Amino acid sequence: MHRFTELADRAAVFALSSLNEVQDRTVQALQTSGATVHVENLQMVSLSKGVFAVGLFSIFEAMLQDDLGGVYGFKEARRALKAQGDDALEARFESYFLAINVLKHGDGPSYRTLVSRKGELPFTVMTDKEFEEIEGDVSIINSLIWVDDEFVENCGKIIREVTTALQRSRPNILL
């Protein structure tokens, strides 16, 4: 198999390109028709981006578990990053890990941690204020993390950065 990071990049480009094409066609169709199917299509695009990000991170965790030999791939990766002195990368990785947890599980400890760090995050955590600001956007789904192209692309970027950093001290990692 080719490297996970390369395949993940290609998968993200393909998924986002395809989803954005559907979104563009749907927005165009909404100019002449307010049919429910168009609204559903926009919401499907939003949901699909979240599903892709969660899936990407889940597969990454499984591969980390295999390569690092631990039960919890992310925990072991974060420990290794800290041991190497990659504290800034570890902190960004934790933020995306928590965001993925929120996408999977909703409100809980991960969400509350992210809300407490709101001004420091490279993505948007949805609170009542953010939901009020986007009221009327028919593409919105009920998600506590704003998943757009940038979020998906940054998930891939953090995976590449973590992999590269881990390979410095563990060259046997084949991600």
C-alpha cells in the first residue's frame, strides 16, 4: 500500500472537489427553485465533510495503533510528540483530536475543553452565538464543530505533520 498520508491527501482532494461540485450545482438550482431536495443536498454536503474528517482521523488512529504498538494510538502519538519537544504540534493535534471527538460524540468533556479555548483554535466551535450568526443558512447541520473545506484540509495537514514528526524519532513508522 502507498503511504497513508499520500492516499489521504488524494482522497480529501477528490471528496472536497466532488462535494463542492454538488454544492455549486445545488446553489445554482436554488436560484430558480426552493425545492426541499436542494436544501437536503446542501445539508448532505455539510454532513459528508464531517463524515470524511471523522473517518480520516479514525483510520489514522488505527494506523498509529499498529505502528506505535499501543492500545490508544492518539495518546501514544501525543506522548511521543511531547517527549520529542514538539509541544506546539502536540497542542494543535490535541485540538483536532478533541474536535473529532465532538463530531463523533457531541456535547461533553471534549466540547467544553474546546469552548474554553475558543480564541486559540484554528477552527470554529459552534456555540449559541455562532448558531445565531448563521441563522437562515439552509446548509447548516446540527454540529458543534464548523466543518468546511479548511477544516478538512487542516485535518490532513495535521496528520502529515504528526507523521513527519514521529518519523524523526521512529523511522519505522510507515504512515
